Amino acid sequence: MKKINSILKGRKYIAFLDFEGTQFSHEMIAIGGVLVSLDKNDRIKKMKEPFKILVKAKNKIGSYVVDLTHITEEMLKTDGVTFHTALTELKKYLGLRFKKCLFVTYGNHDMRILNQSIAYNFSYPKDVTSQIQKNYLDYASVISEFVRDDNGNPLSLVKNCELFGVKIAEPIHDPASDAINLANLYDAFLAHPEIVEREYIKSLLKVNHFPDPIRRASEKLVNGEDLSVKEFNSFVKDYLK
């Protein structure tokens, strides 16, 4: 797909990431990730075993996030590492591919978590944070250009996975599972251009700023009806009366 190809700019490695954060301070409490290599068609050729690590935060997690992620304060005390150590371990996981990766998340909240964690920590590996920030893609912004719900809103990661027939890795909201689901959604998006085409045509009807002639013409085409030049011109004339 030209859109993906232009984004990758020749890269052959993607690190799909998911950051979990506290409820109020939005500090990082976990990192999930999966490194993939791509073939000549930008499809996933090989997926590495996923990466997961818990991160100690300066502030409380918050009950909503505990219920959502099942990550508790006790877990962070027992198994959590510092923000510095977590990013260092992520870099080790990526190995020689670290500087060749595009870093992909679903939604821009992950970058907010990264930036908030930087603000709360005096010591952190700046080479890792800057590499992620400079080579980052919010995949939700890409897919939502083509696929939206009946109200014109972007779909969640899980809903998109269901739409594209992706078997969902569980538990949901586990950072490693979410990273795997994102990787599989990326691949399914490229594997099923017919779904993208169908959903994109449907989404055109939800754009409310089309002029009336374009809207009426789009409705006919989406419904599988033929549209002649004469009929389109009649839509224009009706609109200009």
C-alpha cells in the first residue's frame, strides 16, 4: 500500500509498543513491545518473542488503571524497575535494530506517557527516548483515515482487530498482548485491501462537509448503483436552483 510505503521510507523493522500509565500523573508503569521484520511488500516476515517489563512510578497507579490492567502497586514494588532500567532493557531487546526501527503505537496517549515519565525522572537514557520520539508513528491516525464506526469515530484497537479478522491476543490491556495485537492489525490491514476499500467507501458517507451533489453521488455508488454523467449533472442543477 502506497500510504504505508511512504511512511516506512524503506525501513524493514518496526517496534510495536504499548505503554501503560498511571491514572492521573500518566507516568509509565509498564512497557510491552514486539519487534518485527518486514518483507519487500511491507508485510511482517518475522516476529520476535514479545517484550514486557513493569516500571516503578513516582505516583499512585489509580483504581481505574488497576482494574483495567491488573497491574497493582504491590506488583510494581516487587517486580518493577526504574524508568531508566526499563528503557535500557527495551533497547537491549531491540538490539542492532534499535536505530533502524519505526516505533509504532496505537493512539497518541503512549507518547504522553513517555513524555510525562521523562518529566518525572532526572535520570533516563536520552538516546532511547529521542530515538522513539524522532521515529514514531501513531497507527490509529493512519487506519482511521480509512476505517471509522457508524458515527464517524475511530475504532479501538480491539474493534479494528475484530473487523480485520485478527485473533486477539489476551489478556487485553496487557502491554505485551496489545503490542502483538497492534502488529497483527498492521499486517491484516495490508493483507485485506478489500476490507480497507469497503470501509473507506462507507466512511466517505460520514464526511459531513461534502457538497450535496458529491454526497448524493457517493450514496449511489456506495449502494452499488451506477452513476451517469447526466445524473450527476442533475444533482448539480438541483443544488444550484
